[in-house]
Amino acid sequence: MPHKLRKTRKMRGSRTCGWGKVGQHRGAGCRGHRKVGRHKHLWSYVAAHEPNYFGKHGFTSPQSLKLKEKVINISALDEISEKLSVEKEKGKLYIDLTHLGYTKLLGSGKLTKKLTVNVPSCSKAAAEKIKKAGGQVLIQSQEQGE
């Protein structure tokens, strides 16, 4: 319970309330240490411990944090299928695009070889072109569901 004889009551009107004329009970405000003086008297501290304190350090756009798909077209797959093929099964070249880091197969271009392709996702046009050429598409979500 507040009472009349507190120090704050006695000090009303005295401007500094007993804390002196310089500091006024404000912590380290006048000492010049808490992140001030980094380009002046604390330069040696910055040079030794925080060499990257000054200057621009880049900006990360929130848009760039979204997952980006790595895509490949059928035309590119047709060109490099001989190099990428791991094994032949029943006259078809087997290509694992997941292992190569691709996330989607797109249907631009022509396909001349029979391919069995393992990929996380595939466009309808790409799937149709592979089936017309006599190949097969293995989409991972379907494999896991079965």
C-alpha cells in the first residue's frame, strides 16, 4: 500500500529526484557503450570481433523462399537419354529423374525412344507422348499409394 513518506514523494519538484545532474538514473545511457561509438571509440572492438558490422549484407525476398521446381522437357530428355539411362529393361531405357534432381517432366518437343521414366510429377502432354512412343511414366505419388 502506498504511503506518504516514500522517497519519490519527498523528491517531487527536485528535477533529478536524488540521482544527480548527469546520469538521471538511466543505466548506461551516457557511457557510450551499448552499440554506440562503433565508428568512433569502439572501432577496435568492431575490427576485432564484428568485421561485417558495417555495409550491405543482402536481402532475401520472401518469394525466393518458395520451393522452385526443377523441370526438364521431353526434347532434352530424348537427347540425353542414352547418357542418363541406368539400365535397359524389355527394350526400354530406364531413367530416374528423381535421382538426378528433377521434380517435373514437361511435354515440349518430340520423343523418338522408348523410355521408362521415374519422376515426382509429370504434365499430361509429357505422359501422353511417352505412352505413344511405347514407354511408361512412373510417378512417385502413385507408387507410394499402391
